[in-house]
Amino acid sequence: MKTKTHIITLISIALLLLWIPASLDKLIYFQAFKSGILRQPFSDTLGQMLIYTLPLLEIIAAICIVNGRFRLVGFGLSSLLMAAFTGYIGIALLGAWEKLPCGCGSVISGMSWTQHLWFNLFFLALSIWGYFLQRGLHRSSGSGLGAAEGLSAKRQHKNNLLNILNLKR
């Protein structure tokens, strides 16, 4: 169990090193990010939605990953974001569009599309691995599936509260 916790911590750090700079880059260079998104091969409506939701979702993923109580949600959100980004790059590499501008910032903007795909696959795998390790940790500690094990929802909430209070001591 201690090894799982260490691995989860390392995965969390790696994902924070991805999401924090990515979201800050989008916010600091918002105009460049916005114009990059609006040059993508999808509708302006979708582009406008992505302009505001992507940085927010990346920040939420980072906050959830930092907070042990919501880490499972953070890993899940990270997995969904990375799956979407990886799928988009995969479609681009298959030649679905003639010209595809990269709306990426920081270090990623200097990568080729193939390098970017491998980069994304690595972080997608980390996110999924973190999700399953965290879920297993919840199950083994009894904090995740009490109702399925025969406890009422009310009793499960009471047990969770007691676990939280015991952790703070």
C-alpha cells in the first residue's frame, strides 16, 4: 500500500507539471491561445466554448490532483482531457485536415505532431494509471465502496467523516 501511495504521489507531481504550466500559459497568453483555437478546423461555436473551458478544466484537474479527497476526480478529468487531446492529434496524423495549426504553448509547441502524440500518450497512460491506483487505494481503505459492501449511505458518510478526523490527528 505504501508503494502505491508513492507511485500516486509521483504521478500527481508529473501531472501537476503538465497542467499548471499548460493552464497558466493559456491564461497569460490568452490572446495567442484564443487565436490558435479559432484557427482550428472546427466551428467557431466550439472554438469559443473551448477557449474558456479548457483552461478552467486544466486548473480544476490540477486542484483535484493536489487535494487527496478529490484526487480520483482529478485523475479522471486528466484522463478525459488527455484522451481528447490525443484523439485530436491522432486524427490530425491520419490526415483528416489539410492544414492544422498547433494551438499549443510552451515546450509542446516545438514538438512535431508525432512527438506530440507520444507525449500525450505518455501523460494519458499516467493519468489512467493514477486513476486506477487511486481507486484501488480507496477500495482497500474502505472509503470508496462502503455502500456496495452493505453499509448504508448515511453510515458510509459517518465513516468517511471519522476517517478524515482521524487523519487530521
